[in-house]
Amino acid sequence: MPTSSPSLLAPKGPPGDMGGPVREPALSVALWLSWGAALGAVACAMVLLTQQTELQTLRREVSRLQRTGGPSEKGEGYLWLSPREQILEDSQHQDSGCWGKSSDGVEARENGERSRRRRAVKQKKKRSVLHLVPVNITSKEDSDVTEVMWQPALWRGRGLEAQGYVIRVWDAGIYLLYSQVLFHDVTFTMGQVVSREGQGRQETLFRCIRSMPSNPDWAYNSCYSAGVFHLHQGDTLSVIIPRARAKLSLSPHGTFLGLVKL
């Protein structure tokens, strides 16, 4: 029985087909993909580096303006950011698609928020408000005046204090001062004088005068004045009506006195 040769039983294929040419396309695709990924990573790194450089430049500029007293604030103590800086700041908190969120941007936002809170609390502590309403009046015949005794209807802060007929200033600064008296008197003219006494002198801050009807049924008129003044620590303020036995309303909506620190 003839013996079969192994070479005769092996399956025949096209000449020269050893598997080499089939692998060449797959290898080329892999090389192109690796090069593309490398170029994408380099591009992302360049973009992030550019943003970081611009952000640091803007931060140095803001710090310089703050040291020199430049326009680094907007409104009541809030940090001002230009549109370009705000865009860069926001880009640090968003997912860039390359490396995720930036810790520097998050830290800058938290620092800005804390700074705004401190400024808001500081400004709130500095502002004093005092609104007074009358409780009684006293007529002095010898000096031909009528004085008003006050009590607080609204009191905020420690810079002002009502003490009977006067208001004492404990915190120096710029204040809005307003006064109104509702008269019910047939005297031909009525009005009030707001004066300040302090630092060894007395001066009139403002006065208000109104003509009054001679008919008692119609003899109602209010006199209102307001102004902005720089008050010193230890000053006392008072409201005087330059008429003895002046007739006026003690209602809180008709007669009042107030100060607001600006």
C-alpha cells in the first residue's frame, strides 16, 4: 500500500501567502490612532497652559490695582472682574474635556466669596440708623423756645443714642439728617431749628419756616428739612422751636427726627 506524503495532504493556498500582507493595514490604523491621541493631548496641554498664563497675568493686575487703590470694587464691596477675567475664571471651574476641573479656579472662587462676605459684614456693622418720635415737649418762657423730647422708633448700630432732648453721636462720620414737625398753631410763622453742639462750639445745621393760617380750623402745616453733615464723636443734636408754648403734633407720622450713617 503506497505511503502518502505529508506535503501532499497539506491544504494548498495561493503561492507566497504566509499571513504577512494581511497584518499591514491593521498596523497602519493603530499607528494613526496613536499619533492622533498624542496630538490631541498636546493641544489640550497648550490650551490649558495659555489659560493659566493669562489668568495669572490678570490676577497680578487686580492685585496691583488693589494695592494702589484702583477701581477693584463695584457696588458695596464686591470684587470686580472684567468680562475677559470672568470668562477665564469660569473656565477653571468647568470640565475642559482634557484634564477635568482646575483646583486653582475653585480656590480662587472660594477666596472671592469669603472676601465679599467679610466686606458685607464690615459695612453692615459700620452703618448706624436712628429714627425718633416725640414723647413730650417743654416750653421755656425765659428763652422763648419749645424743646422736644424724643424716643427711638428705630435704632440700629451703636453710633447714635437718644438722650431725652438731645441725640448724642458716638461714631464720627457722614450722616443724613432729617427733621419734620407738624404744627397746629395760629402764629403767622412756625418752624424748627436743628443745631449741633460739640468741640467747644454750637452751630445751626438747618432751619425750616412755614406760614400758618389764622383760622384755627385750618392752622395745620408741616415743616420738613434734610441735609448731609459730617458729625464728630461727642456731638449732641437738638431740635428747637423758636416759640414759647408752641402747639405741635406728637404723632409719630407728623413729627419725627432721624439720622442715617452713609
